[in-house]
Amino acid sequence: MILIEDTRQKIDQHDIKHTYFKQAEIELIRCALPFGDYCKPPTISVDTKQEMGEIASNLTADHERFRHECERAQQAGCHLYILIETEWNIRDIDDVHIWVNPRRHFSSKAVTGKTLERIMKTMSHRYGVTFMFCRPSESGEMIMRILDGEFENE
């Protein structure tokens, strides 16, 4: 289990609680909370990406960091949605192969849309991450629909 501890909690003044948490195999994550000292992570979380290039970088150059984030969400029982804002005609993960990475003009090693789609499907399968796509003008509404649980049973 994971708990979030507010960063205003003084580390050296809560040893008894911290000892209990450690013995009970409860991981503490320190984070500024708007209220309270401890809480459980949310059950739904949305991570937004401003473009296809950002998610491509996350899944290639920053793969380990991104994978750890997905693992932590999964361990916390949180459904992580990655909402990618794009002007490309990509509406779901099965369309990602049509994306043409502009970096391919400079490097043949840059990820292709086909490879990116395969990586996304693997991450989705292993960690329960859901990749969603929308136009930038739709992102505010999509965030609210996701957080309201509209897509939970899909």
C-alpha cells in the first residue's frame, strides 16, 4: 500500500508512525497536500502530454522514469490515463502508427509511429495505463470526463 504524507509533517517527529508504516510495508510518498497530513492516492489520475513528440520522448528517452511512474500508479490501485493532445487524426491507440515523427528527418534512429504504438500497447497491457487522444481544444473537457469515471469500464 502507498500513503501520501504532507511535506509539512516534520520528518523527525513521527518516528512511531513511520516505524509502523515500514513494518506494515506501507510506502510513504511525501507531497504537498492541500489539507490533512495523510491520504491514499487517488483511484484515477490523468497525465497530459502536449503533443505526440512528448509521449514519444517519455516512452523512449525517459522510459525508465515513465515506467516507474506507471508501476507506482498500478501499485497504488490508481488507473492512470495518459491524455495526449494532438492535431493528428489519432483517436485511439490503434491509430498511433500513422504518426510521422518529425525527428526522423534528422535521425533514422528516432522512433516511428509504428514502434510507438507497440510500446504504448505494451505499457497498457503491463501496467493498466490507458492512452487517450484529443485535440488541444478538447483537453479540459476530456480531463473532467476521465476524472468523473466516464471511461472506467471501457
